[in-house]
Amino acid sequence: MLKSASDGTSSTQSRPGGGLEQWAERHLRYLMLAPTVLILLALTIFPSLYMFYAAVHKISPNPDLPWEFVGAGNFARLLSDAQFHVALRNTIVFTVVAVTIEFLLGLGLALLLDKFIRRLTFLKTVLMVPMMLPPIAVAITWKLIYEPQFGVLNEIMYRLGLPLQAWAGDVNLAMFSIIVADVWQWTPFIFLLMLAGLASLPVEPYEAAALDGASSWRQFWDLTIPFLKPVIAIALLLRVMDALRLFDLVFILTGGGPADRTKVLSLYIYQVAYRFADPGYAAAISLFVLFVTIVLSTWFMKRMRLAD
């Protein structure tokens, strides 16, 4: 008995750190999640909390001065800020027009190439190129295209005998120019989602509809659109959320001009924070954009569920 006890004691003592190993085994799941949680805290949660805190303070550009608590004062300024109203209107116009055109073009291209896509792999790759380019590269490319003196677009206009345009510098064409660049870049995104949705559609309902004499147009409205509703919802939701955050194209092409015709909310937030040195008010505008995005997303998803 004494010998066996002494053997057990010696075996336990011969495993230093055994308790640490057992603790690690019991908490392995938490240890595996710890890096992700830390990254999430550092990159998402902490900045969000900091933005909430900044939005209720007036922050002086002088770092030696303390922050002044103003409560809802920064949010109240949104009601009387004419520049904010201009940026909000421009953002809404851009989002509605650009996303609508992108959806119609993307769905149309997907329907057109659905039956022939296996034989047109190269064309599919070409259509994906704009979406894979960095936004800054897209903005610079279109800035060169729109260049009044040496741009490709005005060169084509000149050869066709048409009047030259300032494009991004014209008050009547600036927003149109930005929308065209955005449509060029993001229509492939809608196209790719719609094409994937079309490839997953069941064949049997279409065969039954054809036997009943339903036309292609009737099949499209009664079968294709209902089947694609989940894909359409995701595509539109992602594009609307991204369009509300438009910055790169406007910053490079127009800088918000001319005459504030292309000033959008993201650019105005940048100007308030860095040009006007009012980060507290900029945080309040950012929270407003976040709130609008969440409300629109929730409403849109509920509408799609009800439609089902």
C-alpha cells in the first residue's frame, strides 16, 4: 500500500505543469476565440464606443483643453445645418439612381448570359474586372477619362462633332458623372449575384409553365422574380449600404463640387472632422448615417419576408 501510494505521488510530482495543462484543456475553446475577440474589440467595439462618447461632446482642436459635454447638442445641429441637408439630399439621389441602374443592368446581363455563360467564360472574367479594382484606381481612371482637355470622353465627343463638356466640373453633369463611374464599377457585383441565383433555379417549374403555354415574359414575372427574391434582397441591401458610404469617387473626381452638387454625407463627415476641426459633430453625423443604415436594412428585410 505504501509503495503504491509513493509511486502515485512520485508520478504526480514528475509532471510539473500538469495542472496548467488541465486548465488549458478545460478552457481551450475560450483560448481559441480570444484572438478573434481581441481583434473585434480593438477594430469594432472600441471605436464604436469611442464614437458614441465623442458624439455627446464638443471637442476642441487644442488637445490640452478638456472635452465639453453637450449631450444631444451635436444631434440637434443636424436639424439646422444647411450643408448637412445638402449632403443628405445628394446621398439619397445618388443611392437611388445608382443602385437602380446597377440592379437593372446586372439583372439584364445575367438573364442575357445565363444560357451561354459556359461558352463565354472570357466575357464573364472581363465583366468582373471593374469590381476587383481598388476604388482609388477606379476614381483616378475616371478622372482621366473626364479630363476636359485631354480626356478620352471629350476626344470621342470632338471626333463626333459634339460639343465638349466639363463633365465632373459641370454643375449639371457632375452627379451624373459620378453615377456613371459607380455603375461601371459595381454593376458586375449585381451581375455576379444574379447569375449565381439564376444558376440555382429549379428546372421543373419552367418545364411545367412551358407545357401550360406560359410565355417567357410570364415565366419571368411569375417564376424567376419570386425565386430570385432572396438574392435580390441581399444584392440591393449590400449595394444600398455601400452607396450610403460613398467617398472615394467624390473625393477624387469632384471634391464635393461644383457648388456642393456632389457633396455626400461621407465627404461632409470628413470635412467636418478634419477641415473644420469638429470631430464631435462629425461623430454625430456618423451615428446618424449608421442609424439610417440599420433602419433601412431592418425595414427592407421585413418587407422581403412579408412579400414571401
